[in-house]
Amino acid sequence: MSGSGQSLLQSSLNNEIRFVMKTQKIAIVGAGTAGLASAVLLSRQGHQISLFERAAQLENVGAGVLLQPSGLAVFRHLDCFDAAMALGAPVTALQGQLANGSLLVDHHYRDLNTADFGLGMHRAALCEVLVGALPTQTIEWRLATAVLSLSEQPDGVLLDSQPAGGTKQTQHFDAVLIANGAKSQLRPQDWVLLDRPYPWGAIWSILPECERLDRQVLHQFYRGTHTMMGILPTGAVPSQPTQRLSSLFWSLPTTQLADWGQQPEQIAAWIQEIGQSWPQAAEWLAQVVTRPEQFMQAEYRDVILSRFGAGRLGILGDAAHAMSPQLGQGVNMALLDAWAIGRAVQQASTWDQVWPHYQHWRAPSIRFYQMMSRQLTPLYQSHRRDLGILRDIAFPWMYRLPWLRREMAKTISGFKMGALRELDGAVVEQR
């Protein structure tokens, strides 16, 4: 938890009159991080939640994620921290190594607070923890159901949906929260300022734990701006709690994703290439990578909205602010979105009162991290040789400046709300 800065909103929180909104019938579209966490908080307030998810069931799929101190603060707020710790892997540092063996990135959570750390988790484990926190009596699950359209009315929202193999249904809700990912087609189009794919994606895999490297460090490896690999301690999945895992990602232009690693010999050549610069990583990969089917593809989008809620519609998670994964903030921002919508609804008596609260808590942070991600991504995912040279010279010197090192630690923590402002984690943890 970051306790270094005075909360921007602490005084307003202490002085604010809390209104009680009558029980609402709320639809949440998407059972990912933002949708599930929002469902937990709003159902605990007594609201009736219908959770729509296109998938037929929540499966043990997905890549590893890194919960930053901001995300862990939300888990404490949700009273899910212990459950997350049981399945996750504590991460004390982020280290990025160049091909010559020198460290380009050397971030330690202790630079901000001696008690701070990150937590690597399998995305499926994270969802399992959130599902386990749902009060089942106020949740209606609508799995294997596609939401076709939304029509806002003066007294609510008409939602058209269609279950797999079924017929179209129309239901009335007091409000709808859209949390169905970066490619959402339900966002009001006049809210969308930018929606475009990133030219770089990644190949990723969940593998048996890497024991050749420090198991409490997120390791990254760079060669110029065109080669980036990461190995993240990932903990375990609920079905196999004793099998510790690591997540591997390998950055690639999206034009190369489809053809990558189609044959075993291509995988072997790739491992050999890695071994020329990072032999320990290559030794591990040679043991755990046996077939191309172990790898999956990830593509990313850049989404900027003019607003995140109005009337009886709200947008959370990647649907609201998808960005490059360079800063590793996606899941943490989704959790903060859920915390903020829960807080905003708790402080309002009507939906028109919800959105100023929500924008106040979230808009500055979202804008900051989108800006930072957009600026940093070409330094790691591009074909700009000049940017790679500049990065390799500048970054080691930046880490020698205590103030700048601390500011970078604050940024990674996920609490930043601008260049010189941050949210106090203690405010997030309050229940």
C-alpha cells in the first residue's frame, strides 16, 4: 500500500453526506475483472445484479497478471486479500535485462514503501477469487448469452440479449454497466474518441515455474526496441494449487502472430536465439516448451472515451480505457474502476449523481496511465533503433536519481492521478 501522498479526496470523503439509493436492478455485461469486482461491491450494497457473459462457463484460461499495490488495496477492500495471496506469487521487483547482461529496469517496491509488493496471478485464479466473494442471493448469472443492444429510457435501460441456441429477449434494468472488453460494440459511439489496434501484440504461455531465475521478480529481457520477453511468477490455479506456474510473453508485431511457431523446429530455433543472450531463460524453456499448442496470441487496442458514464450507462475496464500492457496496469485499473463505481453508487441517491463522483475518482488516473503507456510503448515495441539507443543510455541514469526512482515506483504502484498527484491507498482499502 502506498501511504506516501496525501489523498486528494480524503477530506471530501470525510465530509461527504452519503445518500442511500433504493435497491436497483443492474445489468453488468462481461464477467471479467471489472465486471466481477463491480458485481461483488454492488450486490453487497443490496442491489440486484444480472451478470451477462458470452462464454458458457468461466474456465481456467487466460494469461498471468500482476496485481500492483493499487489492485491489492482493492482486494483488501473486497475482503479477498487472503484468498488472492493463497493462489498468487509475491513479486518484490521488476528487472529488465539487456542482451549484454546489464539492467535497464531495476524497480523495487521497497523504493516506495517497505511493505509494498506485487502479486502475480493466473487470470483464472483471480476470477475464481472474485466469484467466491459474490453474495449468491443477489446475483443472476446469464452465461452463454450475448447482449445485442442497449436502449436507454427515461427510467432505465432496455437490454436485448440472446442465449446460445435461444431466442431474443428484452429486459428492463435500472442501469447497465458495460465491461465486456476492449472490442466492445456496446459503447455509445459518440463517447469514443479513439479505438484502434496496437501494431504490436504478444505470444504467451502458462508454464511450470521457472526455478532458474529469482521467483519473486518479474524478469524482462530486451534487445533493441524490437525484442521483448517477460517471465512473471504466476502462482497456481485452484484446480492444481500445488503446481506453481510462470507466465511467459514474447512481443511480436501483429502481422507476425499468425505464422509464429507453427512447427517444432521453429520453436527450437527461437529458444536457441534466446540462449545467445539469456541462457538461463533458454535452459528453462528447453525443458518446459514441448509443442506449439502451448502458446496463445494476444492483441491489444488503444481506446479513449470522452466520458465513462452518463444517465443510466457506465463503462468499466478495458471497454473504457484499453491500452498497451507496457505498464502492467490493465487489471489494476479494472479493479479501481469497480471500487470507484461501488463508492460512487454508495454516495448517491440517483444515477445522475453517480457519474460526477465516478469521474472525480477515476478520470485523472485513467488519463495519466493512458498517456504514459502511449509514450513508453515505442521504447519497447517498435522498430525505432534511435529510441532504443536513447532508452539504453537514459534509463540507467534515471534510476540513480532518488526522486525520479521514487516517482517511477509510484507510477508502477498504480496510484498515480497525474504527474505530481496520487491516491492514498488507505482510502481504497476502507470498507
